[in-house]
Amino acid sequence: MSGKPVVVTDATFETEVTGAKGLVMVDFWAEWCGPCRAIAPVMEALAMEYDGQVKVAKVDVDSNQATAMKFNVRSIPMIAFFKDGQHVDTVVGAMPRPAFEAKIKQHLAA
């Protein structure tokens, strides 16, 4: 883990997310999405703060439509939580940092 979000593609999703141990937060986003850009600094801050505990990944839905379709991404931003490769939770929409932190703590404790 590097302390910054990892860019994930259709080709690398299995290795980076479903093959990963521990907690992974996947930010499904697009360049044209204002709310996605609004939460980008929050995702970067969380990646730094929880480095070593949580991997933060970013999937551009325009470039990686197969992955977006697989996880039924209909609205963005959509943050999907994976624990040991299993999809365990989803948050849709731009939310304040404390909401994301509460989800991280919930899944780290589970």
C-alpha cells in the first residue's frame, strides 16, 4: 500500500481488488462527474491516513465499463467496499469524510 489511491482497470481489478487481502475501498468515478471530483481529495486523504490498513482504489467507469457493469454501477460516485475479495458494502453519492471513515472503521472492526 502506498498511501495514495491506486488506479485500477478492467484488466487489474481482479488482482488489485478481488485478489487483495484486507479492506479495499473502490471509488467508481468519471472525469466529467462533479461530485466525483469533490470527493477525490477525501479519498486521497483517507488513503494516506489509513495506509497499511485500507487500500483505496479508483476505477474510471468510462474507461472500464466491464467492471462498472459487473458491479451494477448506475450512479457515481459509488464507493464499494471489499473485504478479503468479497463485496461487503456500497455507498452511493458524495458524502462527507466522517461518513466514509465510519464505514472504514465498521469494516475494519468486522
